[in-house]
Amino acid sequence: MTTLRRRADFLRAARARRQAMPGLILQARRRARDEKAPGKAPGMRVGFTCSRKLGNAVTRNRARRRLRAVAREVLPRFGRPGWDYVLVGRRTATVTRPFGALLEDLERALKRIHRDA
């Protein structure tokens, strides 16, 4: 699992499928066969974003850390190779929601996104 770094990758994911949950928003897209992660095998890629609407820098960093921890737990089990995932923090919920509930939110979001794929 590699991390998305380029803005273009985030924008492509934002135009694809999305699933809003109480604690986060999941954006996901299947990469084209000819598109490769730079220097990496065509596995799963993940990105994280928290806007200024979420709060100050301390709050945004806490939300991003929680999203990274949730992704480490859930994506190896429910994510699919060849897909890009972007986890977006929600205003108050990402920081205040219990960690177990965030785990369930991501699991349900992944199942819903992949149900139609």
C-alpha cells in the first residue's frame, strides 16, 4: 500500500466514486491498466486529506493520524489492488468519533463502493 502524493491523483479520485459516512468520506477509483504507480507495483494506493474547515493545524493533524491508523487496519482486508483510495476528514466527526466506529465506517464504505464494481 503506497501513499498518494500528486495532486492529479487526488483529483482523479475525487471525480470517481464516493461514499459519505458519519466519520469520513471515502473517494475511490479503479486505475487504468496502463497507468502505474511511479516506481511501484500496481497495488493499492491511499491518500488522506483534511481541509481547513476541520479546524486548526493540531486538529487537522490529529484527524489525519486517525485516518492513517484506520486505513492501516481496514484496507489490507477490504481494499482491492489496482484501486486508489482517498480518505477525507469530516468537520467534527473524524476527531471526536470513537476509533471503533471509524473502523466500521471505513469497512462499510469499502463494501458499498465495491458492491457495484
